[in-house]
Amino acid sequence: MITGGEAVVKVAMKTGKKVIAAGPGNPPVIVDDTAVIPQAAKDIVDGASFDNNVLCIAEKEVFVFKSVADELMARMRENGAFQVSGADIDRIAKTVLDEKEGKYAPKREFVGRDASAILRASGVSFNGDPRLVIAEVPENHPFITTEMLMPVLGVARIDDDIDLAIRLAIKAENGCRHTAMMHSQNVSRLSMAAKALNTTIFVKNAPSYAGLGFNGEGFTSLTVATPTGEGVTSARTFTRLRRCVLYGSFRIV
């Protein structure tokens, strides 16, 4: 069993032994105009702040229909999120991200840190003890395209268009086919998104960790093996199936 970045998975694959590998993810969230916004906001904050967002299944970016965007962010603030804007967004990005040739990656010293520690290091004034930092940004911002692995969540306000939302979510997910979430009461839209994103875990109207069995369906799992194809793992995944045969005896026909 190996977990970590793409590089360590490639090394493990060269050992000549059976490998069960957990891969990267940048799970998107779609919130449409039929969603129950108070519940969606709570679920997103709960999932994105859980273990300070280090889980690869956690909500990493949000695409919200513009008709419900203001209410969603207001409700997220009510649930312990701290919203930043303007120059404060730039300060946080420069503090927590490394940039090389147009590509971004989280600085290791900020992975899994508390939201308050990130805000303090970035020189951003705040009150209380926020669970999560949220920032309204364009869909191509690093907070959207980067697997942050910290409680900093980009929120992109988009036109009320489910096809657009799905296209943007697929782009942000970056082909990992790991995890995605959607908040909607429209079953047809939920089905469209699930089929198009084609992720190992697709959570509907719940926090991301419901996909691991916490207050959700199925057995509890803490490892999602996307690169090697096992998907959501259980104890049986790590066992060797055996067969013992006795021919002839103990037959009655």
C-alpha cells in the first residue's frame, strides 16, 4: 500500500510487487439553484475543514450558480468560514503557494495547518477561530486549480448553466477521477454530473467524508486507490483469495 504524490506512486510501481496506490485528487463541488443552500453550506464547510483539508477526497473548490452564490457564502460564514477578498486573497496565495513556470503547489509548511495559522502568517486580520478560509475567485485561480491540502477554499461564481458547471468541474478535477460532490435537488442534473465526472466517489447532498462511509452508505474506508483501480478499499482488498480443493471424496452424487 502506498499513498502520496504521483512521484512516490511511480517509484512503488517499479518494485515488481503488487501495489495498491492512492492517488491525488482535486475534488470539485457543484452547487446549483435547486440546492438546499443552508445544508449545502454546512456540508461544504464540514467537509473542507475536516482534518484541515488534508484528505484527498475533501472539497477543494466550489462552482456555484450565481443566483445562489451570495446566500451560499453567507451561510458558509455562519458555519465558521472566514471570507477574504481583494488584496488578502493575494497575500494568502503568495504565503501558502509555490509557483514554477505557471504551475502551483502548496508549501509543505502550510499543509494541514489551521486556518488561523494561515491567516496570521499571511498578515490578514481576523476574529475568533475560523474553521475554513473561503475566497471568491475566477475559475482559473490557483485556489481552484491546485490541490491545496489546507483549509483554504476557492469559490467560483458561474452562470446558472449545469453544462458549464460540469465542464469547469471536469477541468478542475484534472482527470484524477477521484472524488466530486454536488448539491442539488434535480436528479437529472445529479446523474449528468456523476456520469460526466466519472469519479471513484461521487457524493450527493452531503459532506465529502460521507463518501468514505461516515454518515454515508457502505463500509468505512480511509484509502481510495484510484491509480491502480481498486477504488474504495476495504480489509478484503489487502487479502489473498485462496482455494482448497478435495476431489472425489465427500461427494454424494
